[in-house]
Amino acid sequence: MRARRKRFQVIVSACYGSRGDVMPCLTIAAALARRLEGQATVVAMANPVFENAVAANVRFIGVGSRDEYECVQRDHASRRDARVVVRYWLDHLETHAERILEARADAGRTIVLAHTLDLAVRCVDERANDECLTCYSLVLSPALLRTPNQTIPPFAGERLRCFGRSRWAMRAADCLVDIAFAPQLNAFRASLGSTKPVKRVFDEWFLCKAGVFAMYPEYFERAADAGSRKVFQIDFPQEGGDVNVTGLNAIRVAREFIDRDDAPTVVFVSASGNPPFASQFFATAVKAMRRLAGAKAILLTRHRDRIGELPENAIHIDFLPLHLCRDAGLKIAALVHHGTIGCSATALRSAWPQVVVPAAFDQPYNAALLEAMGAAQIIHMTRLTRTRLVKALKIVFKEEARAPETAPRRRANDASSPQARVAEIIAKELLQYG
């Protein structure tokens, strides 16, 4: 009797990082499930915190624990030591790799799309002698897909500003990253049979062998060559079209606040991972708004404890679906954020002027791109003061021309969305195998 052929499988892996890292990957998983219905099983791997955000037709596999993830986000004091977050990533290498291999054993041809922090996928990809396993990297930020002349590191950039924009900054950043990552990473690679230690982990090694999906548009930055790997340049991932009751209520509250008078409204939002510098960011925002009596502010954070007492011209909202604000008719005069890729994309699509306060990771690189486009005023986090913030906002308010809308606003479930384009490419690859 002929053995039953196993189904095709596509795994989207995003087990680390903040909501801004994970959610775009989950919308890609949802798009894949729609496109590949009846052809392949689609699996999402992430921390259990995100299980309820996974589409109903996508199988979920958890990596790590909810309590540990939430503890890392809450513990502001320890997170000032960057090694805490690094240890969280690396301590799950073995478990994550086991989940990948277990899922692989249950299916036929398997394609893995992995967030760039998911180094366990790269380790499996490196050592697996498996013609039926193909791994791609999902690169959300251009800072990680290095250009030949890049001088702003994707990690530790703010700590290395003494080097300026130089090759020395890149080399110093690579050394710092290797000190943090390489020993535990290479020990795990050795347990899988790799004999040559890897250096400069986030130069090129971390990219999966088959190829790269560059999830940002060419007008933001043209995707760099990735050696022998295929590079598919797509666009910023689109936010999901559905919004829950909480989101609708937030839009209503924001509209009532904005429409109460003609004063321009500024929205302040920190990074989605509740970073240690959020307290200083919001404290400076409050001081600036006390000075800017002719303006209003909405401060967005799920962590109300990061904000002190607010002046009368400011309110706090836990969460506001920014991608829906323009279509909802909310008049936002400026978005102040850290230069995360999600906020940058939303502001560009909504044609909102921006004040960007880069602090960590890829934020300085994104800020430099926005500044070169003429889309943002820049104040580095280490130089953020009330005076500088007030000055930047006054410049923004005086500008008559707003930032151009550089990209169409589509939702993640649209047939022409970036997520749908990724799904179409994967569908064509699966066709090669019947």
C-alpha cells in the first residue's frame, strides 16, 4: 500500500522581540493561510503572549513562557543591561530548534520564514541536510540588510556615537554584539555539529540561506545584495483591517479630544516593548506640552506608570490603532516616536509630519533615512530636552506642506497588500514541488 504523502507546510517564526516585531509576522502567516488554503498547513511560532493574535486557520506553536516574556518587559531596571534581553533570546535556542524540527518531522516539504532575531532557525538551516527544508529571513528593518557603505550600526548605535558615522562604528558594534551573542550561540551550534565558530553574527551570517524578504519599500531604502541569497523587496507590512471594541473606543476618545478646539494635536508613542527610556521620553513630552499651551497631546502607552501627572492639554490612551486614524478623520499634526519601523511606516502612509527620537537598535538608522527624505525632525534620545522638543514641534507646526503620502494605504487582508505578495511568492515556490 502506497504511503500517504505528507502535506506541505509553511512556518512563520517570530519568537522574540516586541509586539512591533511579532505582529507583522503573524499577519504574514494569516495571508499565507488564506492563499494556501487546501494546499499547505501554515504554522505560527511565537511566545504564548501572542497566541490570541494568531488567525483561526493558522496552527500555533508556543516557544518560551508568557510569564518570562512579560517579566522581561516589566523589569525596567535589569533591562538597562542589554545583556538581559540577549540572554532571553539565547536561552531559548535549544527549545526553539526542537520545535522547528518537531514540526518539520510531521510534514512534507517545509518552508520557514523567520524573523531576524530567530537565530535557532538559522542554526537549523545551517546544519540540516534536508532537501525538503527551505528557510527565508523576514527582514523588517533596512539597518539589518547592510549596504556596502553603511556607517550606522543596527545595534548599539547610540552607545557608539563617539565614532560618528564611520566604518569604525560598524566594527565596534560587531565586536559588542559578538561579545554578547557569540559564546552561547557558538556553543549551541557546536551541539548541532558546526565546527567553525561564527564571528560578526549580525553582519551576514544570521540571514537564512535561501533568501530574504525585505519588508520595506525601495523609496525608504533599496534592499542591499545578500550574497548568494535571493532578495525579494516588498513593502512595509500593512496593519490588519479588523479593529476590536477597545480600538473603536480609543478612536472615539481621541476624536472627541482632538475636535474640542482648533489647537494642533501631537501624538507621542514610545516603542512597543516598553523600553527603559520610555519614562524619560514621556516625562520630556509632558514638560514640552506644559510649555506649548497652544497645542494638545495624546500619550500612547499600555504602561500608565511610565507617565506622571498630565497637564490639561494632554490625555493618556492605552492603545490607539494609528493605521486607522487617518481614515477615521483624526487630524494629527505630528507623530513623535523613536523611529521604530512600524511608526515610521504609519506616519509615511498617513502623511503625518514626524519628530523622531531614536534611542536603540535600528532606530538611529531609520531616523537618518527619514531625515534624508525630509519627513522628520530628529532629536537623539541622549540629547532630548524640553527645549529641543518644543523647538522641533514649533518647526513642524509652521510647515505648510505636509510629508507626502509615499505609499498606498492597504490592509493586510487586501489582495495587493505586502503580506499577500509574500504569500504569492511562497505559493509559486510550492508549485515547483507539485
